[in-house]
Amino acid sequence: MTENFGARLRFIRLSQKLTEAELANAAGIKAATVKRIERRGIRPSLDIAKRLAHALDIPTALLLGTEAEQ
């Protein structure tokens, strides 16, 4: 997949055909936060990472890059 959090987030979000705003809404965060993570490579807090993973219906470890791809 990809090596940094923002790139992984964008890849998974786009594969699920979600906009930044849709993902942000589902995760209960601001769309600007998703933009900063994806475009500037800002690593989010663990709480936000968990919210994003839940909204994407994937394991948090996969989003963090700590789970081997299957």
C-alpha cells in the first residue's frame, strides 16, 4: 500500500469512494483535519486515528501501518 499515515488514509478513503468531508463527518472530526493529515502528513492522535479507522471500518493497526497486509 503506502508508507505514511496520510497517504494510507487517502488511499483507503478513495478506495471506499468517500470525500474528505464524508469521512470527517463519519469520524466526528472536521474536514480540515482530514485534509491536514492527508496533504501535510500530520500524524493524528491515537484517538483520531481510531475514529478514522472506525469510520472506514478497518482495523486501527492497518491505518497506522502496524498490521501486515493480507
